[in-house]
Amino acid sequence: LLSREVVDERRFVDLFAGPGMARVRTTSTIIDGSPLIAAKHATAPFSKLIFVDLARENCDALEKRLKVAGRPGQIIHGDCNDKIQKVIDTIPPHGLNIALIDPYGLRPLSFETLRRLAAVKRMDLVIHFPTMDIKRNFATAGEYITRFLGTKKWQDTIKEARHVVELIDVLREQLSTFGYEQERVRS
């Protein structure tokens, strides 16, 4: 029997957190990024926020912005692929957990990182699939596509950049091996 305290744990994990705010290119408006949106979520607030970013200046800016918002989180500086065990160590196995995986491109994420997050008993994954980056770099991105998807199977069917969106089906299939049911994995 689990204690209510353990079940009430809710983690928000952001593997590519950035500085906490973003500038809208078309208007130059500054808006809250995913870390501040999660920190300010009032209806069902997360019990702990975990952020990872490669750039030290992003981590420093995010830390200041979270303090101003009155909601500090755990900020881990470094490559999320290298720091994933540190992230997983903060996640309760019986809590309600969500991980936002929003890489700015294909190269920074390894499927091994997704696999390790997916192994957490109660983990929802929200994954941005960077189709435009893959299309732009398709001719030279084979190694990174394989690393991102965790398989070379895609090479049998995807031969041109215009078919990149079909790689999402490969990712769905890969995630199904961890119990993420096909009909519940949306694009």
C-alpha cells in the first residue's frame, strides 16, 4: 500500500529548459517559456520542477526568473543525455510525472535518454519531433536520425527529406516497446 504522500508527488521535467522566457520572432514580444509556465501552474501545481540545460547562462537566467516567480526548481547544468540519471533519481516511481522533451534540433537528443525516462513507472512524455531540422539536414543527418530514433529501421523506407514526417511512426513504434500504446501516442 502506497502512502498518499508518495502518490501525490508530481514532477515536471524539462530536458531543454532554456532561460525560461522566449522572444516571439514575428513580434519581438517576450513570453514565458515552458519552465515558467510550469512554475506558475496554479490549478494542479507540480510538487517539484526539474530543469536541464546545456548553457550555463540559461541555467543562471532561469534560476533568477524562477525565484522572481516564487517557485524555485532543481536546475541541472549539462547535456541532458549525460545528466539523465541525476534527473531520474529525483522522480518518485509512484508519482505523477511528465517530461517535456523539446530539443531545438535533432542532434541534441539520444533515444537512450527517452528509453531511460520511459522506464519510470508513471511517466508521460511530451516530445517535440524536429521535422524541419531533419528536412533541412537530411542528406547528412543519418547518424543523428538513428541516434534519435534508437534504430536503423527507418533507412529501409525513408529515402528523401519530403518523407521525414513518416519518422514519427518509427518513434511511435520504438516507444511502444516501453508500454506506450500506439493509439495513445499522438502526433
